[in-house]
Amino acid sequence: MRLKFTLTQKRSMLGLLFIAPWLIGFIFLFAGPLAQSISFSFNKLTVSPSGYELHNVGWSNFTDALFVDANFNRILTESILGMIVDVPLILFFSLFSAVLLNQKFRGRGIARAIFFLPVILASGAVAAAESSGLINLVGNAEVAEQLGQASSQFNIRSMVMILFEAGFPISFIDYIVEAVMRIYEIISNSGVQILIFLAALQSVPGSMYEVAKIEGATAYETFWKVTFPMVSPLILTNIIYTIIDSFSDSPVTKMIYETAFKTQNFGLSAAMAWLYTIIVSILLLVMGYIVSRKTFYHN
């Protein structure tokens, strides 16, 4: 007898099939170390001839991380504040770039590759290939020095005066100035988000733009009434991705690594990691709840 599945069941099975590689990898590769890290966070680990021994210390590692360690709270706070500043800038630049790259013009494929190039460079693949001898990158120190001097000559004062005379508040001016000074970092962290927004823009039905044009909508109105609502689900996706990506290689992560493998304090390192995970999870839940209330889902 042939089984018949409803459309909802077929979609559920397709969803399970989609996450199956990650689920299998998590169960067989990450579930064990995850449980082990929980155990380490409540114990003091000492190396012994037979391996290691655990001595239960209760919540001592957590209290040491929060109230005894001189740097953890400061570095954690700075990372969170930096993330709050970076996420809106990265999302704005990604959406702006995706809208431009979605237009029809000569060399569009090359332009898309250029915007995604910083992601490849930042991934460490190029550095790993160079260190292994697969490629040989030779830089000119004089050219780099000249470029650095040219970039340092950017007159930030004139931009501040223009924005101030235009009536913008000081807090907004400081935000824009910081964004301009960190433009390379923003671009290098926006490659994946641009691709996600491009996929969202290409999935918008062309008939909706035709209807908007027939109704006499301007380009500005079309963007806010058609484009932005249709890509809003991917805005939530990019927010979650950007938050996680900003914490993946942060100073807090480096501090946790050094605590474990340089000072050999694995219990304190595990406690820091779990405190870090809990804070990131709370941020994701709060941002997801706020943004999902304004998200528009077509059909």
C-alpha cells in the first residue's frame, strides 16, 4: 500500500532532510563535548597520569569569571556594545549594496564577486594557502605606506561640520563618523549578508513591481511598499547571522581560549564560555522577538 502524504507533511520531511547533515554532525561530534564543557564549568580540572581529574567546586568558576577576573566583564561589555553598533551598519550597507547589485548593468557578475571577495580573504583560506606554499603573495611596503598616509589624510572635521550644519544631533554624527572610519571592517563583514539579500530581491515577483508602476508609485515608494516588506524575513535572518558572526572571533572568544590553553584553567574557561553563550542567546531571543513582530511574510 502506497503511503500518501499531505503537503504539510511533505514540507516537514523536506525540512528534516535539509537539517539532517547538521543534526547528524551535532549528535556525533558536538553533543559529547558540549555536555563535557558543562561538567568542566562546575569542576576544577587537574591533569593526572591517567588523564585528568575533576573536583567539584559548584558555582565557583562562574563567580570568579563575573566578580574576580579583572578583564572578563570589561571585554564582554565592549564586545556587546561593539555588536550593537556594528549590526545596523552592516545590515544597512548589505541591503544598500544588494539593491545596487540587483540592477542590470555591465559587469554585474564581476561587481558581485568583488563585494564577496573580502569574505574569502577574511576566512583565512588565502593566508593558509600562502603559508602552505600553494600561492606566493608579494606586497610592496612602500605602496602600502603611501596608501596608509593617504587614508590618514581624510578630513574628518569637514564631514562633521557638514553634518552639524545640516542639523543632525551629535550622537548621530558620532555614529556616522565611526562608521566611515571603520568602512573596511563593515565591508569585509557584509559579504554573506549581501548574498542573502540578493537572493531575497531576486525572489520578489516582477508582477508586484509592474502593478506599483501602473499605480504611479515612485522608486522610493516602491522600495518601502514592495521591496522592503518582501525582504523583511531575510532581515531577521541577517540579524541573527551578523550577531553570531560578530561573536565568533571576538576578544571574548580569544580570552576563553587563552584561559583554557595558556593558563590551563579549563573550568574557568568553560564557565566563561557558557556565560558568553547565555548572553548571546538572550540577545538573539530579544532581537528575534522584536524584529519578528514587524516581519512581513508573503503568502
